[in-house]
Amino acid sequence: MLTSLLLISPFFPLALGDYGYDKYDYSPIVKGNTFNRFITIWLENTDYSKAAGDPNLQFFAKQGITLTNYFALTHPSEPNYVAAISGDYYGIDNDEDNVLPANVSSIVDLLDDRGISWGEYQEYMPYTGFTGMSFKEPKTHKNGYVKKHNPAIMHASVANNATRRANTKNFESFYADLKNNQLPQWIFITPDQQHNGHDTSVTYAGKWLRGFLEPLLKDPNFMTDTLVLVTFDENETYTAQNRVFSFLLGNENIIPKKLVGTKDEAYYNHYSEISSVQANWGLKTLGRYDVGANVFDLVRQNSGDKVRSLDITKVFNNESYPGIFNSEDSSWAPLPVPDTEAKFAGRTVLESIKRYWGKQQSKSVYKGAPLMVPTAQNPPVYPRHSRNRKNKNSH
């Protein structure tokens, strides 16, 4: 199995950083130029128009900023979750047990580099640090937690590190951390398969979100200096543009009154989650498609970034390009090398990434900080490689 091969291969270190300590000793709150906490909540598989028409989602959008041209990156779900913290989805075109090798960095590495606390809250995850594929709701036996919607645990640098795994928790831990004012500064929240709309509907998901999020908007332990992004992993109609309904929320210290109820029509995608966090805290980059992704205009106003434009009518993002996790034999490609020389908006690549990948720049596919990211129709140009998948699966 490819997962096993990547996790035990002697060619890959445990992680690119040095994480030999027993627990994180984060310094006090690291202040950002726009927010001090970023929380993203992901819902599932809904076309833009259907989500925009839901009254409960409208309720929230009217209190914040609607991102009218926010795009998912491909289908199905899993690659979008991976991309949102990793800067690429490595050709994933499935929802299998794919685990990124330990030499693939993520936003976790960037946050740790600055001493910024981070965590995930996954509804119905049975216990902290769980690495299993799924867990059903105990009473009804309905689908609950699924690993494919947990982006951090799909990285070996988290899954193989007990200290980092301790930051992947369930909703019981969320409410405990909230009560004790111990929520981390970067948070990824995934509702269960019913509440996110995957096994139900956008109406069901909207009602759940209203019940979950509305009280939190009044809780200072949640909202103080916090920017909240609510988005969808992908749309439902695979032949249509993969544009998803998304909006930003925050108190008046984060979103000024003049912006409440407005629309931001710039082009964004899931990589913008990474770039906006980088711009807010002045983080290093991953050297992948996070470099060059538009920063949310709300953040850009304080970071000095420029929002670039492109022809939205040409953006579809509805099929995965070749890569190491692509299920088609003819679409296998090697693990791509980050652009360690990238410098964009004054931000450079994380030093540990430079040390590991710096001598392989002739193989990098990320040069040029593209805003229009590759698709199946316009795939990355990989270096010459053997397409013999027997090499990939033999171990």
C-alpha cells in the first residue's frame, strides 16, 4: 500500500522540523496585522446558488463579507482538504487513506515556526489523535467522523508525532477549551457527516451551523480578535464551475461596520486560506501553490499584498491533475519539489524546506507563483519520470 511505503521509507525524515520536545510551549498570543485567531469551518458538496439561497447561511453572510468568487480546487472531497493546509493535493482524485510523507510540510510547520498555537476539532472523532478511517455516531450508527475530512492527520508529520496528534481533537474538547479560554490561534473545524451536509442536505447543514455558530459569535472566548471563514469543500455538480459559497465573520474590531453585509468579488481558492494566514502573521511559505494565492482583501489592506485578477469564466477546477496519489496508472507523477527560491510579497520559504529540497530545484513545478493553478486540462509539467506504477506499489 502506498501509504505504508511513504510512512516507513528510509528516504523520508520523520519531519522537516525539529520536534523532539514533549509538548508545545507556545509563547503568549502572537498578534497578527488583522486577526489574532483564524477559524475555518467546512461544509460539504453544495452548489453555490443552492448554498447562497439557504436562509441560515444568508443569516451569517449578512453579518460578514461574502466571497463571491471563492473556488474549490478539484473533486472529490479529500484533495480539497489536503490542499487547504498543504499547498497542493498531489494528484489525489479519490477519498482513500492517502497520507502525505513526512518530507511534505504544511501550515502546521509554518505556525510552529512562529510559535503560533494550532488545532483541529473534528466532530465525533472518538478520541484525541485518532488516526482511523472513520467513526460512526454511537447511538444512531450514522456516519460521523471521517479521516478524509481531517487535513492535518493526513500528513505523516502530524500522524507520526504524538505531540502534534494531541492537537487533533473532538468537539467535546472544543467546548472544554472554549470554556477554559484555551482555544488555539489557528483552528480547522469539521462537523460530522450529517451536520456538514454530506449525508443530508444544505438545509440540514444550515440549521446545524445556526445552532452551533450563532451562540459562539457572542462568546468572547471564541470571537475576540477572531476571523471566521465558513466555506464548502466543493460544489455538487461536477460539470459546473467549482465555485463554492463562502463568507467571513468577525466582530467590529476585525470586520468594520462599513464592510458588514458586503461582497468581496476577488478570485480566491482554498490556497487563499494559507496565504491569508501567512500574510496576517508574516509567516514563511511552503513553496507550493500557497505562493501567489490571493490574500483575502480584508487582510490585504493591512499586509501590503496586492490582489491579482484573472478571467473567472475560465476557472473550473473540476478534475484532478496527475500526481503521486492519482488512482489512474497513466496519471501517476512523482512527489513535486517545492520552489525553495520563491519570494512573493516579501515572504520567503520556510528554512527547513529550503534545506531539504533546495538542491532539487530543477525538478520543481511551482515556479512563477501562478494565480491560475493547474488542472487536469492544464496539468503541472513534471520532470521526466517512469510511469511504471509497479515501482510505486512494490514494498
